[in-house]
Amino acid sequence: SSKSANVCGENNNMTCTSNNKNLGWALTLRHEKGNVAEEYGIKVSSVVLATGGYANDKGEHSLLSEVAPQLQTLGSTNGKFATGDGIKLGRAIGAQTIDLDMVQVHPTGFSDVPKGFVDEGSDRSLILCAEIVRGAGAVLIEKHGHRFVDELKTRKEVVHEMNSLKQEKFVIAVPPHAAPVIDAHIQIYSGKGLLTPVEGYEGVSKYINERLGDGSSRNDDTIMKNLQQTFEETTNNNSKIDRKVLTKLPLKGTYYVGIVEPVLHYTMGGLMVNPDGAVLNKKNETINNLYAAGEIMGGVHGENRLGGSSLLDCVVFGLAAANSIININPTPSDGIIKVLSIKENLHPLTTRTSSNKADEKKTMDSSKNQIHAIVKGRTYDLTEFIPIHPGGPIHVKHGEDLTERFIQAHG
């Protein structure tokens, strides 16, 4: 985590004592908390870099500015931690990269701030509207009330059609028959205030006008007329917009609608690795005892990742890296991980249970400037977690019971 424990390269704090596989790596880890910084060192036989992608690395010296500057204005589904730290570290010590310009833009990120989250403006992370929503029958509608694309095309194709309209935001409409099919998603998204139930095409029309139009009755009449035609043509399968799997858009019934926009989602580029998960240098030679797993790798998915296959990076190459390390060190010993120096222990997220509610409340009340919350009977110290919550900072009161909210948000 770039917020808590940085493992840095070149000019920073990660150094290689030797390329001899018996010596491994000496690492210096830096922990920053406010204006206080502690450092400690460890010596390890091998290092696995697993710091994720760079789909939220923006700014003058970012990876996106280097490889895809035209995408920097888009929001991202990634947290602020997705800044390509491991890739930069790898490059600093001679690692080869591949496909860094291959950045995936997902067509449907929810534009609204989820209920209970802090509004960070343009800097916040967006919640993804999963592809299954369109797969179940939802359609995309532009601000005049027309469908404009087969919603089941590839992510890249749908985004291209969105961009061609020169509109920043769109409405996703889940028809009555589709909502029960994806009930868990409907509950989660509506619970976060990202999907809103409305009645019939009139309700969808008013929503489009209020969110994307000028709100006038004249504009509402135009949108309603266009939308009625769109719904009828789609239902009767005589629309100019083909759809691989047909859907029904009845004029009556409850629709769930939300505002979506193209959003940075995944980075196919990263460090070059071999089938064993070992990182390669610019001569296609392995860098001894250095491995990578997860989105930090490149060259696995080609130009665009298929939906649902991102765990390949973590599971397959994570196991490959682990097996490689085991083969190097078949018999673990005390020398595999050796603490070189410690100035202060790092304190992880703590949990505790208590059967005495009075004692629990008293303990929480005595912890000034801390945020403790209860989920399913357990009390968690969220003080340091709130600002780095992957979906963005959340509003939590000290001592609040978050059980219902947690279930609503995560199923």
C-alpha cells in the first residue's frame, strides 16, 4: 500500500544485495503516519511484486500521462492505491515492460456518489455497474431518449459508441423482467443510491430529463416520445439497434435507472514475466528471485482483457511464483526471512469481541480521535482504514453499528 508501507526502488529504499540466488534481497520498508516515519529492514530469499495496476495513476509524471494521456480525464473504478508503484520499482531495477499503453475503459461506471460515502469530487473512485446488468436485459439510453448501441458488444466497442455521441453521461435502464434475475445486484446498487426505481417509460423519461436534460416540460415531452418509440421497437425486435440477446422494454412496470459513464477499469500492461512468474530484464533474462503476480504483470491479456478473467493473473501466476520460490528453497530455514532492524512495530487493523456492551461502549468512548464501528457483533478500529477504503472514504460515526449497511453494500 502506497499509504502505509512503501517498498521502493532506485534512489529510494529497495536494494538488491546480490543477484546470487542464495543471498536474495535486502529490503527497507518505510511506514509513514502523519509527520512521523519509521523504517525497518528485512532480508528475504525472493520478492513477489503484487501491487496491482495503474488505472488511477494520473498527473504530470504518472504512467497514464506517459502511455495514455488522453484517458487521464476519465474517472477510475480503482482506489487511489492503483498507481503502478511496483511497475515503476521494477523498471528502476532493469525490468522489462510490455503493453503499457493497453488500458481498459469500462463503459458503465456509476457517476453518482454512493450513499454513505464522502464526495471527493473528480478525485473519487467510481463504483462499477457490472456487465451482468446489461446481460440480464438492461439498456443504455442517451439524453434524447434513444438507444444507440448493442449493449452486449465488447467493452471497447460500447465505449467507442458512447464517445461518438460526445455525451459524458448516459442512463442505464433495467426493465421489469430483468431486475429479479439480478436481485442481489439490484439490492446492492439501489441500497447505495446508484439505481432508482421509477414507473414505466414515463418515469424513465422524467429521470433522463432531470439528470441529463434541462428539466423543462417541453424537453420531457420530446424525450418521452422518443423513449416510447425506442421501447416499442426494442420489444417488437424491429429496432435499428441490433442486440445479440433480445430484451423486452414494456411501457408499464418498475424500471431501475442510474447514471453511468465510461471509466478506467483495468490495465493490461505491466512487467514482463515468464511462465514461472519470474520478472524479465530488457535482455529477456530472469532477474534472480524477483517475481510478479496480479495486475502488475503485462502481456497476458493482449489488447483487452475478457470480462471475468482477471483472477488469472492472481491465481495462476501467484501459484507459479510460489512454486518457483519453493523450488529454490525446498527446505525453509530461519534464514529465509531475517529481520535486520526494527525501530517500531507496525500496528495492523485490530478486532475484538465483547459480551459486555457497556464495557465495549466505555472502551470506544475512551478512544478519542478514533473511529470504532460494529459489524455483526464485532468491533473494528477503522481509524486508519476509512481514508483508504477501496471504494472511497466512507462516513462512519464513532460507535456506529454498520451491520445492516455492510450487508446492504456487500450482499
